[in-house]
Amino acid sequence: MISDRQLVEDYRSGQQAGLERLIGRYRDDLFRFCCHLSLDRQEAEDLFQEVWVRVLRKLEKYDPERPFKAWLFQVTVNLHKDRYRQWKKLRERLTLAWTDDNSKHREPGDGAPLTEDFLLKKEEFLYLEQCLRTLPKRYLAPLILFYYEEFSYESIGEVLDVPLGTVKSRLNQGKKLLKAAMGGRDYEAING
């Protein structure tokens, strides 16, 4: 498999295919992350496209010693912060439940019957998503990066541009707030 570093170098040297492969490699992860940050599908799609536009403009500044995915997610977080500052009413939307399209848990395909277990899991997942939206922003991104994207503490620190101790503190406090929002239920039991 061609490394991210090589794909960036290919694009920098004029080969469009390098960028296309990078986009293909990170499309799903990035879009899912945009959905978690944005609160609705249309905003997520807009953010997703804006991220790639910004990446194109800043690709010359990318340090190939850093993991590309962490840099890409940092660009996403920074762009989202910029958009968040502009949209004062975004906070009101935090209480809205997500639509099924924003859930990373999809319904069975090929006309398979929906099982009771699947429906219960889906209901629990949507409840979890709703509870996540009640958290202050400073705790939401670290939790999403840790649980959904499986980033290490160090990578979360890079993405959010905060020290390792801050990452640990925000994750710890975020878990406590999430548990309280869920009425004492354990997140891992639902997400498991």
C-alpha cells in the first residue's frame, strides 16, 4: 500500500491521482467525523467539502513527519471551530436527535428482516448520540476522536492542539458528564 506521505508527494509533483487516492482513503472516516461535529447531514456535507478545499490550499504546509489523518482531522476541527463561531444558533441544535442517516450503525441490507436485538441496539445508539450532543464542545471532540475514530491520546492532542494532560482531563470529565447525561448508564455497554 502506498503511504500517505508518498500520495502527498505525488500530488505536490502534479499527479492528481495522489490526491484522489488520499480522498478515497479518508472519505468515510472524515465524513463520519464531520457528521459527529456538525449535527445534521447537510452541514456535515458542507464541512466535508470545505475541509478538502482547505486541505488543497494548505497541503504545501503539511509536514510529512506527522500522520496525515491526524493533520486532516486537525484541519477539520479548526474549520469547524471557525464555522461554529459564525453560527451563534448552533448551540440550540445540540438537543435535536440525529436522523438515521447520521448514524454509523446501518440497518441490515438486502431486505433482511430487522431483529429485535438490532432495533434495541439502534435505539440505544441514537440515545447515546442525543446524550453526546448535550455535552459542552470541549468534551465532545475528544470523546468522538477516542471512541469513534480510535485515536490515541497523543493523536487527539495533535488534532485539538492541546497538551496530553488536557486530553486526559477532557476525556475523563467528558466520560463523567456523558454518564450523567445518560442517567448513570455506561457508554461502553451501549457502544460495545
